Amino acid sequence: MNEKSFKSIITKFLKKESSEKEYKYIEDFENFLFDRNKSNVFKDEDHKSRIKNEIYRVVNRNVHKSGFPWLRIAAVIAILIGTAFLTLYYYPILNNSRLSFQTKDSPEYFILPDSSTIWLDSHSKLFYHKSFTTSRKIELDGAAFFNVKRNANKPFIVDFDQHEVLVTGTKFSVSNRNKILQKVAVKEGSVRVSSNTGFDNVDLKANTYLEILPGKIKKGIKAFSDKGYWSPKKLIFENITLDAALDSISARYNLTLVVPNETSLNLQKKITASYSGTTSIYEIVDGLTLLTPYQYEIDVKSQELKIQTR
């Protein structure tokens, strides 16, 4: 690629006009520069943090000034800090290319574009790019339980602080509440935890965990608990109407219920069913299909539960 072509890609990126392929060029370039120069740019993590704060102070002070050299500032931030940091904090115009979810006082359930699911704990945030199905990567601030849809060709990645969890399909939790103690625990399958803080890759299997503390790590064996924010109370339906059951299901799994007019009057059929707190929405939908005369579709893009007559 020549210089003119690369400048064109940079310009399109800053205008939020990049294609997925062009965005990947930017990511590759960022990773190359950062890996090549991070040992010379930063003295340590504290030095890196001070640079971030100083750039933020300067940009924030000049955000409304005309003639401010945004392009040069963008290049500096992208090289020193990283494109992800730049996108999140300094360029609201780029935020349309990223999706984010944030919880308040209670956990919430989210379905990702690849049909993987997440219980996001209270006061937590996650971010991912709109091209998620091409590159399955999540950034997590807080705590979450993941049920990852298996795809050996496209590993699922969770970034938290300076660490990364790599999986192809499994159930696991990540806690990233502070820098004093971070934890990865696996319920099913296996994951690989890597870090740029100095420790070697760590492979975890079912019922194992990894604790990350300042300057050291601890790997252990412990049965994964089914008691936590990822396992709310059972859903128990004892001879109640289907519409009432569907309201409870859509509320728990953070979905909008969509019922066609021709179907809405026929949801008074009584059902009896029980689902544990760890039952996924897909398992519930499969069960309802057997129990009722309807078909159910989960629209991941719109986060809707749609009902149709067979």
C-alpha cells in the first residue's frame, strides 16, 4: 500500500466512513506501531497513564476551538495510546461504529450479534465494534458471565485492563472491578488468558480459575458456583397464561416482546414450566416451541422476541 492510499484510509476512518477491511488496516497499523514502540514510548504503566491524562486535558480544553489540529492529535493518540482508547474517549463522531452496554443497580442479560450471551453484572460496561461478527472482540469494565457460541474459525476475545481471554466456545466469568484483584473462572470448556504485564499464557479448563494480583498470579481448582449474578431465581410458571409467561421471560432476558395482532388474542393458553437461573433464552425458546402452537424468533439486531403462528 502506498502513502496516498494509507492517508485516504486514515481520513475515512476519522470521518467514520471506513469499510470493515479498511478498519482492519487501521487496527493492524496501530498494533504494529504500538508493539514496535511501546518499550521506548513508556517508562512504565504509571508513565503511560500520565500521558493519557495529559492528552485528555489538552483535548478537552480545546474541544470547541476551531482550527485545533485534530488530525495530528489523532495520530499521536492512536500511536501512543491506541485506537480503541481514542475511539472511546475523544471522538464522539466515531462512537457510532461502536456499541456499548452499561448496567446500573442490577445485572442485565444481553445477546451479542453472533448469538453469544452475557450476564453483565451491576455497574459494569462492555463495548464492541459493529463489525463484531467479523472479529469477535469485547472490552469489559466490571464483571460478566459469558456463554460463547462456538466458532473455531473466529475466536472470541475479552479484553479487560491489560489482559485478554481467548476462547472458541465456552462458559466463563471475568471480574475486572479493580487493579488489586481480577479473576477469570471457567464453568465449561476452556480459555486462554494472556497479558502484557509479564506473565506467560495461562490455560484454564472447567472448574479452574485464575486470580491476577499486582506482580503475581494464582491458578486454582474450584467448582464453578451456580449462585451469582449469572444465575437469578428460577422462572416458575404454574398454570399461568402464556402472555404472562412471555412478559416475565422478555423482562428477564432484556428483550422486547413482539406479538402480531392475529396472535395476541390467542395467548391465554395456560402453561406450566420451570426454568433454572442458568437456562439460556435459546433453551427456553426451544421449550416453548414444544409446549405451545407458536414459533419463536430471537432478533439479535433489534433485541426482540418475536412470536409467529405455525
